[in-house]
Amino acid sequence: MIDVRDLEFSYRLRDGGRLMALKGVSLKISEGETVAIIGSNGSGKSTLARCLNGLLVPQSGEVWVDELDVRQRTNWDDVRRRVGMVFQNPDNQIVSTTVEREIAFGLENLAIPSGLLRDRVEEVLDQFHLLDFRQRPPHLLSGGEKQRLSIAAVLAMRPKYLILDEPTSLLDPVGRREVRELLGRLCADGQVSVVHITQFPEEAAESPRVLVLHEGKLVMEGCPDEVFSQGDRLAQLGLRPPFPVELANRLEKAGVSMPKPIHDLDELAVGIFSLPRFGNVRRMVVEKEERTLDTEGLGPGEMGEERIRAEKLCYRYNPGLPTENIALRGASLSIRRGELVGLVGPIGSGKSTLVQHLNALLRPSSGRVVVDGQGVSEKERDLQKLRQKVGLVFQFPEKQLFEETVYDDVAYGPRNLNLSDGEVDQRVRKALHLVGLDVNHFARRSPFDLSGGEQRRVAIAGVLALGPEVLILDEPFVGLDPRGCDQILEILRQLRSQGTAIVLITHNMDLVVSLADRLVVMEEGTVAEDDTPWAIFAKGERVGQLGIDLPLASQLMVQLRKRGWTVETPLLTMEQALKEILDHQSSGVATDL
């Protein structure tokens, strides 16, 4: 058993102050138990995880792993043998040159005899479906395969407890399903206790027990039904229930009596179809919803002019070497003023490579990029002005932050534009306010003392402070809590209404369909689809072939179709699904949501 008693931990800030990350947390995790931990950014989830295996030592209170006191240095080796940990980004954890050697690495450090080591490696390769990859370099694996390898390498050492810190946040839908299926098998076996930290409520709901942290305190605890039924309380904490539970809760508030409990889309579909009106009416026709660009703030004749055009881009990494990789194969793309383009597709399809060509961070092997009518590769092109005009927020914010304070990091770009101190200060304050970071609280803190979600907001603020006319964001929602995602969405709406062209790379279909005017789907270095979200998600089986998921509202429609309800066009958002369901009820049903 892991026994946490009144745990407190604080970080020393670079200005001499201290930030309390954990405040009197107490909990117990039994052998063979699976627990999910959720909480807003900065709530202390990762700090708690690191205290459980001795990477951090409690400053007050106690952490016991079986009979071992984590505070005692002499116990650390034994604690870390018993408590394995898998981090958010597998690239930060994988150290070896082949899959087989990666699994063997930990065993070698435990001095496992060579015969037993070979047997253990074979067993784990087979258990985690990695036999065909045994001699493959890990960097050539997909994101889901890398994370599966990270988990396999830890479990090869036979820990009693496994801590997973947001293991699916960087993965595409296929990779996320692989890891979730793996976790399901581990939980069913009961041979290892699993502590799963996640920002996805749908994942948390798969655990028998859910813990909720907020501002360093354990504020909610119980089974998924108990925790996620408290939608208003979760909203106050910056969280939300899983989609099926939230939609059922909103139907209840609108006066529609739903069966309880609702755990997943299948149960939600059964509940909806059992409503009185659905028993008689088996067909619903939904009028096609045509999205239009938000023209607020745009002058006559300015709407829709082309800002960027990429023509038949090809790009090779490591050309001429054994590791040569063709990343782009004739990809073409255009972006107009005031347009938000969602760039989606599986990991390795070329999304990040494509956008790095748009401000000349990469130069194509063939093809060309034109920004405002001028090629980016032309000799007379001023690259500094180009990159001021076309701002790029990278996937990993820690690679974009480098100054000693948050204020200086956000101010770096404006200062290099030779602006006055007053203008720089104004831009910094405006950018931090846009991303929801209080200037007085964050300005003098080190960006490296922040949580991952807070770092992401600082990185976005640093680009916004330059006032870009085209903004490219590579997975900006990774690691953000629901409230943080909503803030980023609102920022993008404001920028688009002012005429900023936006390219948004994401695996989160539910977020992108709420905002995107077009979806561009990448597949093996090419643009496979370029159309409105409605048109793309109307293609049914083609969506799955492209390696992307339907939005959850559309998945609900699939479940309803299986029960005989035909919807002629896809519903993409919860609001659309809610409206159609309520429209099908009697006129006496309240619709105050």
C-alpha cells in the first residue's frame, strides 16, 4: 500500500519566495488498485506523482510505500524499484538505440542475471505486441508505439505500482486507443497498482476511483459516478465531466428525465432512444449547417484575401543517410485572412513539418511557399519581418522559453522590434492577459517554475506580443485543463475576428470543430482532404481511414443510428446534439440551459 499522510511540498522560486504545490494531502492506494487523478493546471498532480516514488521528498508529512519511508534516503532505491513512473513525453524517457535494448536497460541496472534478463525481455516484447519492432530504433516508432515501449520498459522491472503522468496527451487517436487498451488490460489483471494522471475525463471515468486535486489540496474523491455527477462543482474547479455525463446532465437541467447512471456513449444513446418521442419517431433530418467566417472587425473587400500559399512542398529529413525520411510529398495549402484552418492527421503525417515551412524555419526540397505574394526563399526576403508576421507556437513550450522571468520571455520579441519600454510593457501585459495569466502573479516568476500548462500559455503570449498577422499553433491544447482550453479558444476567436489567419494543429476534434472554417487532413506527407468540418465528417468510414476520430457528438449519432435513428448530416458539437434532442421532445420541455 502507498500511504500519504498530510503531505506538503513547496518549490523555491527564483525571486526567493516559495510556491506551495501540495497542502496537507492524505490518501491511500491499495495493491492492485487503479486510481485516476485529475485537476486543473498547477493543482499539484505531477508534484504528487513525484513524491510517491521519491523523485521529490516530502517537506512535511509522510509518504510510505509498503513499509518504506520515502523521506529516508536509504530507502530510495527500493522505493523506485517498487514504484515505476512513465512521463508525458516518451522521448524524455527513452534512452536506448533499439526497442529490445530499451526494455533491457532497466533490467541491466537492477543487475538481473543475463538468462533471466533475456527471458524477461522476450516476455515483455510479446505481452506488449513489440516483437516485430525489437530491432527498430525507438525514434522511428509512432507516438503510441513509443508510449507503449515506455510502459513496457518500466513494467519489465516488475514494479508493484505504476504511475502514469498524462501518458496519452501527446498521442493521436490510434495511439491513445493503444495505451487505453493497454491500461485496461493492466487494470483487469490487477497485478500492478495504476495511478493514472490525466486531463481527459473520459479516461478518468474508466478507473474505479477518481481523485481531484485543486490548488494543492485533495478536494474530491470517489467512484466516477460520484465525482462526475457534480458538474457544477467540477466547473468551479476548471474541470468538466466526460461528454456523455455532461450531455446527460444538461438534458436533465432542460427538463428531460434521463436514466442513471450514464457512463459512456453507448449508455447515453440507449437513454436518449428510450425517451418517449424517440420510441415513435425513428428519423430526424438535420439541415446542413454552413459555417461562415466571422467578419467582425474586417473592412469591406478585405475578407478572405490569401495570406499564405504552399505549392507542392516536398521535404526529406537526413537526405542520403540510412535514417532518411520523406516527410512531405507534394503538400499544398492556402490560408486566407481571417480564416482558421484546422490541420489534423495522425502522428508522422507531416503536420509540424509543413507549418515550419510557412515561416522559413525549414526550406523545401522542392516546391515553394508564398507569403503575401512573395516567395519566402527569395534572397531579398527579410526573414525577421517574415517571422514577425507569421508567428509559430511550438508543440513543446519548454523549447521556446529561455529568459529568467515570464515578463522577460514575453518581452523578448517586442524588444527586438526596437519598441519603447512603454510599448513593450503594454504588449506584454496585453498578451499575458489574453492567455489568462495575471501579470502581478506571474511576471517575475521563472517560466521553468511553472506547470506544463502554464508554460504553454507563456509561449503563446510570447508570440502574441509580436502582433502576428498569421498565427500557427502546434498542439496548443496539450496539457491544458478544460478552462485553459476554453481560454485559448476564446483568444483564437478574438484574433480571427480581427483578421488574423490561424493554423491550428491538434488531435482534439471536439475543440477544432467548434472553431475551424476548414479542416486540412494530412496523410503520409500529403494533403488527403481539404474541406469544411461538416463535409469531411460526413464521409463516414473515410474518417477512420485517415487516422482521425469523429467528434464525440458525431460518435453519439453513430450509436443512435445503430438503434434505427437516421441522421442525414453529422452533428459536430455538444450544442448541436443538445438542440436536436430537445427539439424532438414535447413543446412543454424547458430549454433554459
